[in-house]
Amino acid sequence: MDLELVLKAVLSLAVIGLAASFMLAVASRRFAVEVDPRVERVLAVLPGANCGACGSPSCFAAAEAMVTGDVPVTACTAGGQPVADAVADALGVEKCEVSSAVSMRQCGGGKVAKRRFEYSGVMSCAAVVRVAGGDLICPTGCLGYGDCARACPFDAIIMDERDLPYIDLDKCTGCEVCVTACPRGGTGLLAMRPADAGIAVRCSAHDKAKERRGYCSVCCIACKRCEKVCPTDAIVVVDLLAVVDYDKCISCGRCVEVCPQKCIDLTGRALALSVRDSDGAGPDVDGFEAMTDEEAASL
């Protein structure tokens, strides 16, 4: 082995390395992009989930937009009020109240809903819906293969024994990732509702009631009993489906009590019971008692 040749090769590589390092150091200084320190302060208080619920592709982009004023300090739906307050402190601006929202499943079918065929492909809602529109007869019902649960960045959704996703409101941040992941999210199957919403209509179908009853035993049949007993006109039947105006709803439970299909549930963060216990139970929830006329009138 020619030792002199080896030394020349090592020396040449060392010189090349030093030259490249020098060039990179010069380039890093010359082409450096200065980051506004306010962006770094805001980024430090954001959740870092990069969920995209705020409309920005990342938390860094959201922080830049907050600093420039392109989006409000309340833009981070995943962080809620604590993050909004922290962002306001970091920017030295006035704090704003955040209207908290959570995901709500508007279907109670699951295993009791009839299927058109037995599916044996990839266990994914996105996959099964490509096969003749899905195996479920209901055109807006939950397919039950858990795409929403797998997509949730906060582990707030769990598939239960009914093959339905129940949403843990203590973990849900309202990021809307589940709505996007659900191939039927656009039908109203998963929708964003106020976190303190007291009731949930577990149906999103709009076809005729007779047809619905043929494939699901817990569907809304547009009987209007809920509409008739509501003391605040908060629930009305629109296009053959009960729809709730949450600005009017006082969570009195009257609609839950009279629904013959048991497709209206108690829900919301203000509920004393866990979501797991109340989801799908309707008026059969332990301790449930609808408000009297006097109690409802006092609210």
C-alpha cells in the first residue's frame, strides 16, 4: 500500500470538507430567514398536533398567521380557551372567548341497521363505500369500520360494541379531522356541535319514514312528538328529520322522554353522566328525569 497516496487522499478530502463547511456557513448567514420572535412565542403555546382544523397546514403556519393578524387568536380549535388565552398573552393583545365545539355522531344504527351484503374486503369505511356505495342500506348511516377513530389525533373516538364510534368529550377538541376522514361526513353523520349541547339526534336520514323503519329500528320517523313537547321551539322536523337549534335548547329532556324510537340522546359536557353511559341509552339512562313545565319555564 502506497502510504503517501493514502495521505494525499485523506488531505484532499479534509480540504474539500473544510471548503464545503466554509461555504455552508457563509450561505447560512447570507440566506438566513429571520423568524419573528413573536411567532416562536405563539408556536410554543400551540398544541403542536398540526391537525389543520384552523385552516393552516401546520401549527407554525398558524402561528405566523396569528402574528400577522390574518387569523384571530382563537383560531386554534384544538387548543380551546386555554390556548387562545396563552396566544393573547404571547402577543400582548386582548383575550377573546372561544366558542367550544365537539364532534357529534348523528346515527344510532350500528349492528341494528340492516346491511345489503356481507363485506369482506379492507376494513375501512373509505374502502367499503367504494363498493356500490357501501354495505349499509341507510345512505347516511355509520358504516362502522372506524376510519374516524383511527384518524382522530387526540384518541377521542372509540368504536364500541355496537360498531358505532362514541366520542369522549373530555378529549375531543373540535378539530374536525374525523368529519373529514368519514366518507359520509358531508351527509351530517358527523357534525360539529356546541360542547354544551344537551341532546343529540342519532339520525341523519332524509328519506321517507317507512323506508327508514325498514332498515333501522332506531331511526327518526318524523312523528313530531319532540317538536310538540319542546317548551322553547328548539327542535323541529325539517325535511322529515328532527333538527335542533342549540341556541334555543335548554336541555330539558322532554324530547328524549317522548321519542318513540329512542333516537334522541342526552349528551354534552354539562351532562353529569359519562358519554359512554348515555350514548345510545335515550330515556333509559339511569337517573334520567325530564324537567317539569315549571322547571323549564324558570330557565
